[in-house]
Amino acid sequence: MTSANSAVYTHYRHNGLRFLLMIAILALSSVIFAADQADAILGQWIMAGGKARVEIVRQNGAYVGHIVWLKEPLYPADDSQGMAGKPKVDRKNPDASLRKRPIIGLPLVSGFHHAETNVWTGGTIYDPENGKTYSCKISLMDNGSLRVRGYIGISLFGRTEVWQRHPSIAGTPAATVKAP
């Protein structure tokens, strides 16, 4: 091999290694970015009307959420079922064995997977006010709120709520935050 050929070989070898290193760095950063995108819904969210707060966490590869706070955690004095002043429970659940579960701590959303940028699908949402479970789709909006759509069959037939991130922990993964 001549010295000219050797110089060309060395030039391409070093540049080729740099190129491969750049490709590896880009691939790794896109994986990290995708993981950050998927975890964008982690944290506490204030439900529409401010009557409850839900904490969304990642559990066994899926996103789930539990009620962690209620504006009115106790039944009112005029409760028709004789539960005045007692903590609210899941009394509308169709499964009688679950009707004594406290609302605080109740699983509300479950089974979600990151489907595409700012969209989580494949999950369900439970409505403790009527005891029914619906298919659900969650979208993270540009303004940082969550669009939560519960539906039966196809998403055309359903109800949408907009949840706001709880301000004291905005952007903080739920697993590292103590509830206020």
C-alpha cells in the first residue's frame, strides 16, 4: 500500500468511525426522547371541575392512575344511604364485593400504552359515580392539559374531560413526589 493510499484509508477509517459514533448517539437520544414522551403523563392531574386529583404512574409497562385527593372526601349530612360524614366509597360498583373500597386510592384509569406522540390508548376509565368502565384514550394537549375521552365501542360515542396538571408538581415524575 502506498503512503497516499494509506492516508486515504486512514481518513475514511476515522471518518467512518465518527459517522458510526454519530449514528449511535442519535439512535440513543431518540430512544431517550421517546421514553420521555411516553412518560409525559406521569404526575398528578386535577380532574374537570376540580373535584378530584388523579396520580398517573407507570406500572408493569402500562400507565395507570388512582384517585389521590377529593374536594369532598366525606358524604354530606343529607346522604340518602345513611353514610353522612363517612369517607366516600365505591358504592355504585356492580361487583358488591368492591362497594366498600374507599374512593381515595381507587384505580380510575388503567392499561394505557404510549401509542404515538402525545397519545395513550388501550386503556379504560372507571366512573365511580355510575359504577361503569369505559374504553379510553388520553391525549396530551399543546397547552399541557390532558384530554381524557371515555367511550363505548368507538370514540365517537363518549364523553371528554380536560384535566390540568397539578401546579405544585408540574413536570415532576409521580414516583419522586410526596402528595401535598
